Amino acid sequence: MSKTAPCLTGFWNGQFTYPRILNPEHFTASLFEADGLLGGSITERASSGTAGGLRFLSSVHGKRDGFAVRFTKTYESGSRQHAVIYTGMLSGDGAEIEGRWHIPGSWSGKFLMIRNSGVSAESVTETEELIQARF
């Protein structure tokens, strides 16, 4: 008997890494899922590079097929005008999504998202520490 993957609806804290010398970036995601289709938004603040300190908002559209997750992040405004494709796997307990991101014809790297069970500053810090330990 196969296990059904948990719904992705909720708040997530994440990190993605670059393939070069830039520091990893943290983000927050608000996802909703209906019949395997994903939507939502991601907010990130660049910590390095020419965009250091700038905040970016992007929309998310994608799907979940079992434990496989795929979505496209499209920036809403600012200097980033490209789409980023994320493909990953949801953990069995539904608490993490881990995988790779890529910009077609350009960069790629790893990402990890951890479901935020609360919205306190302490829970965000704990999640960021877990992510740092994994990368």
C-alpha cells in the first residue's frame, strides 16, 4: 500500500544555494494546493551580489504528483525578470521539500524548504538553523 503525500498548503521557510561564490539566500513561501495544483508566493531578500539588500516577491505555479514537486517561481517586479524552475521531493512526513532549482540556459543550485509550524521569530530562526546544518 502506498502512502499518500501530505498537502503542501501552508507556510514554508527555505534556502537556495548558488553554484558560484554568492552566499546562500533565505526565503519564505506561502503555498496552497488543490487537487495537486500549486499556487502561492515567495518573498526573499538578497544578501549578496549586486541586488544585496533588495526584497523580491514572486508568484508560484506548479504541481505535486505523489511526493514529486515541481513549480515555477516568477518574479513580480524589480531587477529580476526571469523564471526559476524548482523540482524536488517532499519528505514522507510532509515537513520538507528538497531538490534543485534552475534558470533555463543559466544557473542552477540546490534548495531546501521546511514547513513552518508556527510564525514566531523563534520558529523561523530554528528553521534557518536546520537549513544551515543541511547545506
